[in-house]
Amino acid sequence: MKTFIPSKDAALEDSISRFQNKLQALGFDIEEASWLNPVPHVWSVHIRDKECGLCFTNGKGASKKAALASALGEYFERLATNYFFADFYLGRDIADGDFVHYPNEKWFPVPADNQLPAALLDDYTRGFYDPDKALTADMLIDLQSGNEDRGICALPFERQGDHKTVYIPMNIVGNLYVSNGMSAGNTKTEARTQGLSEVFERAIKNRIIAERISLPKIPEQVMNRYPHIQESIATLEAEGFPIFAYDASLGGRYPVICVVLFNPANSTCFASFGAHPRFAVALERTVTELLQGRGLKDLDVFVPPSFDDDEVADHHNLETHFIDSSGLISWDLFQVQADYAFADWDFSGSSEEEFNHLLGIFNELEQPVYIADYEHLGVYACRILAPGMSDIYPVEDLELANNNMGAHLRATLLSLPQSDADGEQLMALYDQLEQEGLDDFTRVRELIGIAPDKGTAWHTLRVGELKCMLALAAGELESALDYADWTLSFNASVFSEARARYYRCLKASLELHLSEERKPEQYRAAFDRMFGQDTVTAAWAQIDGSARFHGLTAADESLKDFGTHQALLATYEKLQKAKREASWA
């Protein structure tokens, strides 16, 4: 017997079988790593690639099959859009290959005057991404290739208003939109409907949170239409978690629902939002999202509602809501007198009708929509951009926090452990990190786009700890002490016990060696008993200059020494093979 659910153009059993067979044919070995069913009609599953742990997705649904189909669909979405690889340098071979992202990508050489090439973007996107004419061509080199000689890699998107092709730099897509607006599905219109719904969900969520909009409750007689959802909510409330279900359509205009869970045990709350043209589907998604990947014991990690209007509206708070929904919510959301009347909306129809309805709302808003279609894996997927509405990060990040800003440091940093640079050269690099305004908390692996193995020094290294190492290797012991102290305060929580002990020893040893009235050898025996002889030997070797960059292994831009990164590249090569074998318009 086949299981059909609203909003899906195929039976769940057929979707699951098709997705799983396609993945196997592509060479992927996917496992269901964990399942959760904390309350009736709320399921979630975590699936991952057995050969590459960086490739994983989570699915949710009102049944076990719905959750698995959701997770597999999301897996295809992230494979087809290359999202699994968005934070990583793909190496020189791919950067110089026949294509980096897709066969239909287009490269724009960086002009001598560093201005944006004329054929890049359209009038609307150019005005949106570069309002002050401050954007330069070199800012748009993509992280994955880092190939400035080749130029700006741009992907074709179809402008929905007139179906014209617009080339948008991969750098902009990766920096501003991350996973928002990506979708995969049984059919083109099903996936596109989901992608547009997601854009509305996050845009309206941000507006409600930032503007502290008071929402109308969904009346009891409406909730009674959905007994399985009522059962889920009743179970949560019986466990001590009051639930508020709101119409977030802002007067029936947008297909969005909001459900808020209170945790009286620690006086916190969590707001979940969901969207779909069908009211029932939007409501179900919002409730299942509430507990995706969470058991009832995992509902104590959120924050209390707030009366601080500025903090609630701050962009960093909205970014936190996108990442894990743990940001601040205003108490104003819960006012009895709502800012909008309840609207008993429903825009259900065929998936094609639902897509056209959603696109019509964007047209009413005079909001351009750009869509890239991907079918090279045998499952339709798309990435949807609505510049000015679907952005997760602000346009200013292209100048201030671009993901390519550390690319020029990659080769230098990877080679440091075997470098013969002298103290002056090392402090010049230290000063460069300062002058470029790199935050001490920035993870070096993210700065240069590498995937080191967990548990290694490269995996936990932050800019602040790197400054400690540079100063130490240059013999600038006072600066090294400052950053050893910083490292213990702000990075030691992610260290192994041995590495944390090393830094405790290093800090004490630096204080000892900087004390003019003390002789270090007088304290060696006590240090050995406190920290261990090997640890003291390692720390003192760093101080006397006989060893440098403790724990870091030398590498180069081939990244062959990083097993995790090599697994990622092997996974990407499977996709490159599929792209080469597919036909491209």
C-alpha cells in the first residue's frame, strides 16, 4: 500500500526507493545514523555518508517514512547545489579543470582596473549587491577555486519575470544565501514550491521577530481540524511545555505559521516557523520543526523572551535564528491584542498552481526571483535567490566578511610548521593578521577553507592561538604570553586534555622565563611533577626556539595530509563525474 501525503507529487515509498537507488548508483553509501520520535506524529532522522562525515542531512515529518523522504530529499538538494562543499577549497586540480562548479558556469576575467565586468549580474542585482560602487572584481573570486588568474566564476540563474539568464557570482551565492532557497523534489514544481515557501518562511520570520509583531492565535476550532497535530501538542503540554500556535500570515498574505514552545523549568522559549501554500502542511512542518533532532531533554538550550528591542532586532540575532533558532524573541509576540486578525487561509492546488501562487506574491511585492535548476543527479533540485528578501547575511559582508578573505594566506599558513622564516618575517605575518582585522576567534580552518581531522591542532586552531605561536616562534615572549592567556580563556574548551595541559604549562613557563629574578632550572622539577616531563620539555623547547608551532603538521595546498579533506574531495569527484555525463542547456 502506497502512502501519499499533501504537497508531495509521489508516494513516500516511491520517493524513498528512487532517492536511495539514485544515491547508490552515484556511489554514495548513506546510513541512517539516528532516529527520534519524542511525541506522537513527530519524527526526525539524521543520515550521513559513511565515507565522508561532513556530508549529512536531517529530515522531519509526521511519520517515519515522511522523515526519511525529507532527509533524502535534502541530501539531494545539498549534493545538487554543491552545498556540502561551500566552505572548502577544492584544490588546484579542480580550480584549473574543465569546470569547478558546473559545466554551464561562466568565467569573467578580473579587469586591469578591478571593476566589475559589465556582463555580470543585471541592473537590479548590481544595484543591490553594490549600492555604493565599492565592490571590486577581486572580492568575487570564489573560495572553492581561489583562482584569481581564471577570474570570477558565475552561475546562470533564470530571472522569473522574463526568463532571461543572469550570471551571478558563486562568491555572492555562497556568502549571502548559504542554504536558503535550496530544494529538491519529486517534480520541478513540487521542489520550487518548497524553495519559495522556505524563502517566505525565513523572510516573514525575520520581519516578525525584528518588528516585534504580535501574532493572532489559531482558534481552537481550526486546530481541531488536525487531530494528529493536536495530539503532538497535547503530549508536549503534558510533559510541561506550554505551546502557542499562531497564524503568521500577516493578514492572510503569506503562507506562514508560527508555533512557540515555553520551557517554564528555565523560563526560556523557542519559536518555530513553517511555510507552505497549504495551511495543514505549513502547520505540520512547524510542529515537526520544533523537535527536529531534539528529544524532550534537549529543550533547555534556548533563551528567555526579551524586552530589549534593539537586541531582538539586531542582525546577529536574526542570523542566530537561521542557524539554530536559539535567538531572542520579544515578549511582544505574545500580546493578547494581536497586530493582525486571524486569517483562515489556504492556497492549496496542484504543485504547479501552488508555485504560481507563490510567485504571484513575489510579483505583487515587485521582488525579482532568480532560479537555477539542477537535474544532473537524476533528481530535480533548484536554488532560488530573491535578493533583498532571501539573504541570510548582509551585503556588507562581501566587503567585511567575505569567505575568500583568507585565501591569500592559505599556502603560507599551511607551510608554517616547516618554514625557516626568521623572527622579523614571522612578526610581519603577525602584524598582517592584525592589520587585516581578522577576529581572534576566527577558526583558521574556516579562514582558509580546509577540513582537518577532528582532534588535531589544525582543527581547533583559531587566529588568537596562531598569534601566540607566531610570537613564540619569533621570540616575542610577552606577546606570546598575552595570547597563551587568551587561548586558555577562549579556546581551551575544545582542546584535548593533553593540549590544554600544554597551554597551562606554556603560560606558567612564559611567566617564569619572563621573571628576571628567577632561574627556570630551579623550578623544572616542580613543573615536571605538575605538568609532566614531556609537556614541560615541549613548552620549553618552544620558548628557547628549538621547536616551533606545537602540534601543527606541515601541509600544502594539495591538502593530501588531511584525511577528512581528501574524503570530501573524493565525494566531490563523484559529483563531477555525474555532471560531465549529464546534458546541460
